[in-house]
Amino acid sequence: MAVLLRKTPAVDLRCLSERQLTGMACAVCGAALRSTDRPRALGEPVRDEYGHVFQLWACAPLCRRRTPAAPPPPQGA
């Protein structure tokens, strides 16, 4: 089970791919992040049970495509 830092939505890091964990793909939908996207950080960095820290990113300010591991959508989305 992932140990999360403060104010970060609960995310099961085991369900995310390496590309999603390293910020190369959207943590919400899995789409590749490109320079033409408007990526946004998903809360504060999260820490796994081994102590590794990951900053999760979404491909757009309000990514509507969801995966089971995605954090809950922001209020009003």
C-alpha cells in the first residue's frame, strides 16, 4: 500500500505504469505527455512504501479520461 504525503488524493501507485509514475504519461488516462499539452501536477508528490517520491501529472487541467488508479476529479469537474 502506498504511503501518501499530505493533501494528495489517494492513489494506488501499484496500478500506474512506469511512464505514469515518472511523469512521461498522464496519471489519469495514461496518454503520453507532450510539449503541446498543458500538464498539471496532481497535488503534492507521493511516496511509495519503499520511500521513492513521485510527482504525478495530468495531461490537461481537467483530464476527463479516467482509469481505475486515477485520483478523484477536482471539485466542480
